[in-house]
Amino acid sequence: MIRNIPIRYTIDLLIKELEDFNNKFDCIYLPFDYEREGNKGFAFINFINPLHIILFFELFEGRTWKYIESNKICSLNMANYQGINEI
């Protein structure tokens, strides 16, 4: 789970933010809040290979966001199982 995503981030901006991980995940879900007209501040990502999580964590945990100025700091929570074969 990716947390503290700026509310104005769209799925396209989030995927652009994750461009170093193209072809390393098979699903990403960014819930949208229609009342606030923005995302809910978190997203779920499923990596193809569980080893990709290590690099992802090193690059994203505690960093700021590139495409929208925000004081939010990226925070990650890892699932017990990752990758379609593990699930």
C-alpha cells in the first residue's frame, strides 16, 4: 500500500511517478473520492516479483512527490503476500 498520496494526483500522475517500475507491477488501484474530487490518499500496487518490493521501498519510503507540490511524505505498508504466484 502506498500512503500519503497528494489528493490531486490522478492515476496517470501516479503511474508516471512509478515509471522506474514499468513492467514490474501488474495491478495498481488508486481509489477516487467523488465528493472531494480527488483520490483518497492511498493506492494498492501488486508487484510481479516480490523482490521488486525491496527496491521500491528503498526509493519511495519517506520521499516527497515529484509532480504536485505537497508536504505529504510517501509511506509504504507491505502485504504478507506479493505477486500473482504468491497470492
